[in-house]
Amino acid sequence: MTYISLEYKGYHDNKTATVSVWRAASEEHDGRFVDICRQDEDAVAFRDRAGRPCEGVLQLALRVFHPKVRKKVLPASTQDCEDKTSILFEILTELLTEAEGV
């Protein structure tokens, strides 16, 4: 499962916003597999200090979405695929700005 964490400094002079992506994984330790949470993206800025969108895109593999969601929204032929969906940083900025009520 992928978790997206939006953190921003809502101060008057700094509107920087970042996105971090975490997902469940497992690692082998002493011959046993242990569940872990792995960070794939760490605090990547999508909005600058002035509130403008940064260049970039957030890409998420469709397979990382929760199984119940996959079954409801994706055809069976694509549920385990490596296809990705992309969200432009410009869109993330627009959504955050709207949520802030600015």
C-alpha cells in the first residue's frame, strides 16, 4: 500500500510543500521475512516558497493501491500490472491551494 504524506509550512512567507511516498514491503532477516514500511520518495518539493508549483510529477504504480480498490476500479486484466498513474506537481499545488481556502 502506498501512503502519501503532504507536509507544508503554512507560514506567511513560506508556502513550500513536499510529498513523501511510503509503501509496505518485506525484507529477509536471519532467514525470516519481516514486514517493513519503505520510503520510496522523501520530502520531494512540489510547491515552492512563493506557492508556485515545482517542475515534476508524482508517479504511482497501479498495483500498489489497496486490493479492494483495485477490484472495484480496475479491470481484472490490469490489476497486477506495472502500469503507472501520474499526478503533475501543478495539480497537487492546485489541490493544496484549494484546500487551504486561498
